[in-house]
Amino acid sequence: MDFSLKYAQERDSADPLKEFRSAFHIPPHGNNGSCIYFTGNSLGLQPKKAKEYILEELEDWAALGVEGHTQARRPWMPYHENFTQTLAQLTGAKSSEVVAMGTLTANLHFLLVSFYRPSTHKRKIVCEAKAFPSDQYALKSQIAFHGGNPETDLIELHPRPGEHCLRTEDIIETLQARQDEIALVMLSGVNYYTGQLFDMAKITSAAKKLGLVVGWDIAHAMGNVPLQLHDWGVDFAAWCSYKYLNGGPGCVSGIFVHERYHKQNDLPRFAGWWGHDKENRFAMPDTFVPIASAEAWQHSNPPILGMTALLASLELFEKAGIENLRIKGLELHAYLRFVINEISQRTGVPMQIITPENEQAHGCQVSLVLPSNGKALFDAITEKGVIADWREPDVIRMAPVPLYNSFEDIYTFGHILEKAIEKTVNRHV
Ligand SMILES: *Cc1c(COP(=O)(O)O)cnc(C)c1O
């Protein structure tokens, strides 16, 4: 690898996925062209087709009113079914195991109603220390709701002293040592802060061998890394669609429920009419009969305008293929690491990447710990058009994503970073 514009442009011209960038709106930066957008892990960019698709729904609503439920170009009643096939591909699920619905944190609560079943002794939940706060709040409030003590019933997994990421063997050891107390294991597929991709297959398998229920929050894994939730034997999972999936702000989430639960009609659940058997839903019977699929967890008729943009993005995922996206994602990640290390050496400013280097243990994201006046450096690169994500106290998260980021983006970022260091850091050392 080489830190030069020529090298980056050569990589881009050899990239088999290069044409996908033009399918997105890249936000401008002043008058100097596009910004360097590295926050597809927070809010994915807008596919150009999204507007057209949303306008079509508005037109159909104007022209058809309530008839749109059955007569719209994409009829609204079964609208969520438009997403099922691609979501199943992206999660490695059977199509009966996934559904686009709701919002992520609410979905986690609904899934926990079914899958967190504490008994007097087996009542603890295992999660990562420093999990995404919403997950932490959800888990603690579920424990409290069931009469438990959130301070003692949540087992938080901490990295070893001096380390930033969890080791698979340490996670499994905790599960084995404390299996008699544990009711549920719920981790994130990719940790939002460090960018660590967990060995979901191995951890799920170990937990299932111990008879534990396993759920994954795949908010940062979905559309980022290929998944095999069915084959891994995962019990349930949920994600959001506005990060790597580019569904737009607050876009509808999705859930996975393994088929082993689809006929367990005695599973506790908070039911709604959209989860009821489609054959006689509109006969409005008194008794709830769950659909024999993940759709049973639905509550309401789908929010069409809130989902439509996702169609435009999933078409691109379908065309590109998640396996191809993974290859380019790893290449971009590797180049970004290379450029950061190069700048660190050239400038003599230490920069520590806390995301694991092993390809099996990361997705697109690179999490970088900056030197002591890191915020000034972050502000300086932001001013030059780098859109990255600052997390207190000293971490920048950057995700070059294969659908629309380029090697040149990474080169340009490196160039901006080097200049910014000369201005902000070296002055103080
Ligand atoms: C992004 C993210 C969320 C956000 O939750 P919403 O309910 O969509 O606001 C929750 N958990 C994790 C792990 C996330 O990465």
C-alpha cells in the first residue's frame, strides 16, 4: 500500500463496486466538492432513488386514498414483505425468520418480553460493559420490570486490564462459570465504540450448548458484515436500518426470530393485530392467533413513508452482494489503518487504533484514540470536510463503507489529517 493520490485512484479504478457511489447523494463541503463521509455507521447516505420511491407513495396516496392498501403500485397492506428477501440474505436467515418493523430499542423490548424469562435463580443477563446506552437502559429496565435488581442481575463483560476489546475465550468462560445464574446473553454483533466484530458463531454455539438464550443487537453488523443467524442458531436479533442500510433517519428497524419459536404459541408476547394470522385478520376475531413466522411479533400496519427509502437502498445491496461488499469493506478498512499509521510515523504523533486488526474481528469501522488535545484535531479535520464521529473522551470513529466510500476519500482524509496535525498538535509538543 502507498499513501499517495495516484495509488488511491488506481485502487478506485480497479474497484468492481465503484459505480455504486454515484447511486448516492454525497453531501457537499463548501465549494470544494464533496465531504469525506465516514459516518455511514451512524447515518447512511441517501440513495438517489429514495426520493422517487417516496414520491410514488405520496402520489398513490393522493390518487387512491384508502384503496392504496391494496391498489398502490406497491400495495401497503403487505408492504413489509418487500423487504423480507433481502433482509433474509443480509442476516443469513430463512425468509420466515425476519421482518421489517418498529424501531430498534422498542423491538428489543418486545423481543425481551418473549425471550427474557428469569426464574428465581437463573435471572441474570450477560452484556458488554459499555454497550450502546439504549441497550443498557433496555436491559436494566427489563430486569427491574421482572422484579430483579439491575445492579446485580446485569453481568457486564469487561476487557482485560489494558485492553479495549473482549476476548472470545473470556466471554465463553464467563458463560460457563455462571451458567446457573444466567437467563439471557445479549451482545452487540459489532461493538459501536471499538468496532470489534464478535465471533458470533462461536459465542452463540457455546451459549446454546449451555442451554442459554442468545440474542444479538446487530445494529452495527447489519449491512456491514455477512451474517448467518439461522445456521449459528441465534435465538433472536434486532437491528436498525439507518446505519449501514441507508434507510434514512429513524427508518424502520427489523427483527430476526429463529424458526424454532415460530410454532410456540404459548411464548409470552405483547401482541398486535399485524401479528395475527393473515387469513382472517380482517374478520377481527377475538382470539390472537400468531402468524407462524417472525411476522407474529409485528404490532401495527407498516409505516409506508418511513420504510420506502430502505427499498432504494436494499436494491443496491442486492445488486452489489454482501460478500463483495465485505471484500471491499475490508480493503478500505486496511487502507485507512495504513494511512493512519503512516501519518502517525511521519508526524511523530502517537495514534492508537483500538479496533482489532484481525479481519475476523472487525467490520468497516476504525476507532482511533487521539493524543491529548484530540478534540482540537477533530475540529480541525471537520472544518476541512471530514465527517467523522467524536466520542468522549478521545475516540474518533470512522467507517469507510463499500457502497459509497472510495480509496481516494481515505487518501484525502490522510492528507487533511497530516496538515491538521502540523497546525494543532505539533504546536503543543
Ligand atoms: C444505533 C443503535 C441503537 C439506536 O437505537 P434506536 O432505538 O434506533 O434509536 C441502539 N443500540 C445499538 C447497539 C445501536 O448501535
